[in-house]
Amino acid sequence: MHQEMAREVNQLLSRIFAQRRHSGRTDLEAVESALRAALHQAGATALSELLQYQAPAPDQRQLPCPCGHHAQYQELRSKPVLTVMGRAQISRPYYLCSHCHQGQFPADVELDVKDTEVSPGVRRMLAVVGAAAPFDHGRQQMEVLAGLEVTTKAVERTAEAVGGDIAQGEQREIQRAIQLDLPIVVDAPVRILYVQMDGTGVPVVKKETVGRQGKTDGQPAHTREVKLGCVFTQTKWDKKKGYAIRDPDSTTYTGAIETAEMFGKRIYLEAWKRGWSRAETKVVMGDGAEWIWNLAAQHFPGAVQIVDLYHARQHLWELARKLYPNAEVNQKVWMKAHQRRMLDKGKIERLVGALRSIHSANPEVREKIRTEADYFERNAERMRYPKFRRQHLFVGSGVIEAACKTVIGSRLKQSGMFWTVRGANAIVALRCCHINGRFEDYWESRRAA
Ligand SMILES: [Zn+2]
């Protein structure tokens, strides 16, 4: 085998040197690519050699079967495996249980290629490219970066399988956390810990929205909401201007298309891992969405609750436009009075009073005024912005809003994409795992299992 490999590479080198003598120049890119291909070829040959298993000895031709009976050795069977060196062939013993007709390949389990024709090394690569970019883009990256030809479908299937495995691991962790009391981690206290939550729609295939109402009345839904949460810490603020400064590299993310109830457990576990129990000041932030504040009450009692200031302002703007359609100057004057003098100053009772005293002949406007007044009244304690600023806390939930775009939107909301819930959740889990810097740990722990 060694001789064969050496001969291949030698032949290639002779050709390269001959060419240089002939033309007087070296095309480095052509040479390096040819060498990589030749070495891959040699490596794949070596791997195929390594993956030729022997038939078991006569006294070892029986294995326990999960059904309780025994599986008998049948024959050596082979299958192709795509490795980081290219296509290799594996030949290994096959056992069959005559009782339940279940077959098994013990070597596949040992090699971590059970039910797949892709090696662990390549699966790791496919997970990395599939997490980062559309699957076809990943296919192209594999060709350029790894010299491996794969199909777009293989990138998709593998990235989703790895992401699905991460998502399952998360669910096991969440179940454990619910059933057992989470251990109190003894570690340095955390000055300020933030939990921010938001929702963002992801386009899905038709079957995932059956019976679901869209945003427009009577229209079917085309998207499902990913609930996304982030946790980060703050120890400093700007000494001159007083504004909050997020600790660098302190942000982790978690999310899924799931019910608020399930998401609550997810975000609680994430906050816990990040030191919720050790935080001196705890803050929950979001827009006005009801599910967020229900979860805050259920899982994060005692936390300071803050409604994103910019969402609150947006609510006032919408009302200003309803009150003074096409009259920009009037809208601005009204905003000055209501935003700067009331909302921004945390004088929410005054704002609610002012809103409720507006009279309008238009029933639609009256309804809008009522809902907005209710919104501010309900969230009054979450809008004491001057108080929050004096504590040097964030007043905007910009981190989670940016994450909706960078973690979810940029990967899952490109044109022409339609996800299954399962596929989207797998990729969301995979991306969060990567961004949180936990992918290497996950991969290592999976190998150890
Ligand atoms: Zn069996």
C-alpha cells in the first residue's frame, strides 16, 4: 500500500517537474490542487484498506440483539463512506437476528458511521457550512475548501441531523433541569444579568401552517414564529454619559419554533447556566408581547422588567399617524409633548391620562387610542426609563433584535426558503450552538458518548 501511494505521488511530481523544465514556470495553484487531489486519493486508498474488517472467528459469530435473542454473523458487507480524504469503501461483518429480523453492524457503531455514508470528519464540516450559509452555498464551500464533492441535499440532511441531535440534547437537559433542582453554582457573582426575548417569523412549507391564521384576516399564515432569547452580562457603564456597556463576548442565544411554555423552560435553563442565581441585578427585557411578560413572571420573579424604549416610542408614533394622518408637523408636535415630556421621562400615568382624554369622532381612532392607552397602562412599571438610566441599565432590547436578524434572519429568511419546523429548529439549534462557542464541546461530548 505504501509503495502504491508513493508511486502515485512520485508520478505526479515527475510530471510537475517535467512541465516546469518544459515551460520554465510553475503554476502554483494548479500544482497545489493536483497535489491535494493526489494525496486525497492516496489517503482514501489507505482508509479503505484500514476499513476492511475480517470475518469474525467461529466462536465470535453471535451477538446479543436488543430484542433479547441473539444475532448471527451472516457475511461481510460493504458500503461507501465519504471521508475527508474522499470516497472510501468499508467492508464489515453483518449480523442478523432470526427472531426479530433486526440486522446490525457493530463496526459502524465503533466508527460512528451508523446509518450514514458520511464520516464523522465530513459530517462536522457539513454541519459547519450548513449552519453558516444556504445548503447549496455549503456544497460549493466543501468543493473549494475541502476538495470534496457533495450534493446540496447531503449538506442539508447532515447539517439538519447534527442540529437535530443538538436540539434533542437540549431537550434532555431541559427535562433534567425541570425534574431535578438545578445545582447552585458557586462562582464569582455576576453584576448585572440580562435576559432578552423576542419573536421573529420564518417562512415555512404549507403543511406547517395548516389551520393557522395569518397576520392579515382571512389569509393563511406563511410563517411560524421562532422565539429567540439571549442572555448577557454588564459590569460597566460609560463613566461620562452613564449609558450601559455590555460585557464583550458575554452573549449567548437560544431559540426554537415552539410554544411559549416550552420556550420558557429553555430560556430559564440558559439564564441559569449563565449565573442567574449569582446575579446581583437581574433584568428581563422585551417588547410588549404578552408571552414575554408571562414568562418573566413565571420564571424570573424579582427581575427588573423593562419594555424596549424604542418599541414604546413606536406605539406612540403609530397613534400620532392615526390622529394626524398626512400632517407630519402636527405628528411631530404631538410626539414632542407625549414622547419627550411623558414617555421618555417615565411619566406613564400622565401619558395614559392624556391618551384617554383624547376625543375622536372616528370609532377606529377611538379604538386605537383605547388599545394604546391600555398598552402603556399595563406596562407602566416597565417604562420607568429615567429610573433605569440612573441604575445604568439598558433601556433598549437592541441585542435580541439584532440577533433576530443575524442568528435567524440572515440564515433562515432568504428568498426562496421554505422550512419544515423540524428543519428550522435543527438549524436554529446548530447556529446557536456555534455562536455560543459550544460546538466543539458538543462534538467532543458526542464522541465520548
Ligand atoms: Zn432480535
